[in-house]
Amino acid sequence: MTTCELLAPAGNLEKLKIAIRYGADAVYFGGKEFSLRAKAGNLTLEEIEEAIVYCRDHGVKAYVTVNIFARNRDLMPVRRYLSLLSRLGPDAIIVSDPGILALSRNQAPNVPIHLSTQANTTNYLSALFWQEHGVKRINLARELGIEEIRHIRQKITAELEVFIHGALCISYSGRCMLSLYLTGRDANRGTCAHPCRYSYRLQEEKRPGEFFPVEEDGRGTYIFNSKDLCLIKRLRELVDAGVDSLKIEGRMKGIFYLATVVRAYRATLDALLDDDIYPSTLKKAERELSLISSRQYTENFFDHPPDDKDMLYNGPKVVQPYLPVAVVIKGGKRPQLRTNHVIRPHDELEYMDTDLSETTFSVTDIRDVKTGRRIEKALSGDMISVGCRPEIDFAPFSLIRKKNV
Ligand code: SF4
């Protein structure tokens, strides 16, 4: 194991367990309020308590996001919420608003504070400022390159966290009004409608209904559509630079993204300790990351500011060649699954193990968990048990996938 923490998103309790199964050292999640991902599912206070206990039992840290930019009317409810959170004892509260930082120190004095990337920390004096105001860890702005990260590391003692994978905002540190202007949904209050991914065309004032493409190809253009961040090849530099935590974006992303990304980065981080296996592990991890839906990958500001090669002008997304078909809810040789896609006897499926390996198996029979009856077809959302050839000892919260043909 490396000393650098791998920090994964957990949009709900099931995702939290999947992230832990695939090797996250820490997870972050939001409550139903005051977190910048209002549509992520998020956790009730009871679920937050359950999540923290589950994390403790698995030796994993639990961080709770309270990272909205608060308005005056939010302050009283946030104060109450922080005091309730404090009793549950998360390993940190993630904030971006200085007012909420002050409230956290007051209402939850024993809970460490992590600063969100939305606070836009781009230099060591800002980092020092936050450190002096009681911040234990700073998630640096995504607009920084590795040299600037190294420089900040030399100047401060607070922990540093850096985003290594996931969607990028075209706006500065996610401070963006585009969604509010175009759709009435405020990104700064967790309800972004992602209009930066829309296709745009130009309309001349006196020719209503006539739309001109901004790009020459005549299909319109996704002018704000950034490729996704992927720093899988740069982990050694980040570890050597003294970064404490490597963060994966995506509380709203699906379980296949989560399992694939966490296990790819886990394996590659661990392989940094063994030069013999590192090249082959990295190659496998890169292949794995190409199997999930993405907007293609960019290293963003890592070496130099991005340019047009780091944008995806001609379409919103790349389709994934694999589909998640089920999550293992109860492990063993005849596992119980919650399905995400149709499964039939004789289907050829792949069990995703933690070490970047997978085992192909054939479904021999399917039974409905509630009735115990044999069925010929399971639909998405069903709870089933399956027989498999060859026999595999399935672990809970693992994923099963199949080729997207
Ligand atoms: S519209 Fe795009 S750039 Fe703006 S906050 Fe939403 S995702 Fe980020």
C-alpha cells in the first residue's frame, strides 16, 4: 500500500460499499441538504450514521460534504445540521464557504475540516490562509499544474488533496452561472443541469429559426464540453510531490464507473511500489478506464493549460463497450444479485475482481429470491440468485458486467 489516500465518491450507501469493495481508502458523501450534488441520491442522517459505522468497520475514512455556498437563510439550518453531524463523528466535514467553515469550527469542534475545490485555492498564500483558519486538508483548484502543486506542498503543512479522475467544469473551480441562466438550476446550490454539455448553434437576430453551426462540420458544436480528467499515468509524480489524497469525482455517476475507476486507480497506486508489475498494471488500468462511458480523457492543467485538444467539440460522450448487469448483494458460490440489465440462463458474464482481473462465467439457472422459483429471464431491478459455471466465490458489493453488443 502507498501512503497516498485513494478517495472515492459515494452517492448512496450501495455506492459507498462498492467503492470500499474495490479499494477506496476513504469515501465522501453528502447529506440530503447543503451538499453540492443535490441529485446524487445523498444520505439521510440515519444513513450517514450507518455509513460512518460501515467505514469504521472496514478501516475506511468517511468525509461528509457541506459545501454549498450558503445564503443568509441557510445559516440557522446549517448550524443545526453541523451540530447533528458532529455527534455522528465523521472523519471530516468538507466545506467551501468561509461562513460554514466558521460554523463548523463552532458547532463541530472535534471534526476536522477539509476545504473543497470550490474554494478555488490556487496559490500557497491562500493555502496558508486556510491552514491558519483551521483547515486540515485543502483540495487544490483543478486549474493547477504539477509544478504549482509541488510549490504549495513546500510552503504549507496542511494535507493536500488533488482530483485525479472525472468530469471537469469548463468554469473556474466549478463556480458557474451557466446552468442558472439557461435552466434556472443553480450549480452553486447543487442542481447544475450541465448545459456546458449541450450542443450550441448560432442564430442571427433577423433570421429566427435559422441556426448556424459554430463549427465547420455542420453538426453544431459542443463549445463548452471539456474532456474528462484522467491522471492514471501521473500518480507517481503526485505521490512524489507529497500529495496526501487522490480524489475521484462522481457522486452522481453510476456503479460501473465507480467500480471500474476505483479498482483501476487502486491497482495502479499499489503497483507504484513494485517496478516489475507497474508497466503491465498501468496498461491494464488504462484499458479498464477505456471501457466506461467518458468524454475521452485529458490531463487538464497537469503539464500546461489545456487547449482545443482537451475539448470534445463534436459530441457529448463516448459510449461504453461494457454494461454493468448486476451487483452482488449476498456473496458465495450461489450469489444473490440485484440486476441492472436483463439476465438469462446461458448468458456469458464477467465477474470483476479487485485485482484488475475478471472471470468469465456462464449463468446455469436463475431463481427469484422472494419466491425461490426458477425463472427464464431476470429484469432490471430484480433480486435473483444464480448458478454459475465455472463456480466462483463471489464477494458482496462486487460487480458483474457484460459486453455491450
Ligand atoms: S454547467 Fe458545466 S461548467 Fe457549469 S457548473 Fe455545470 S458542469 Fe460545471
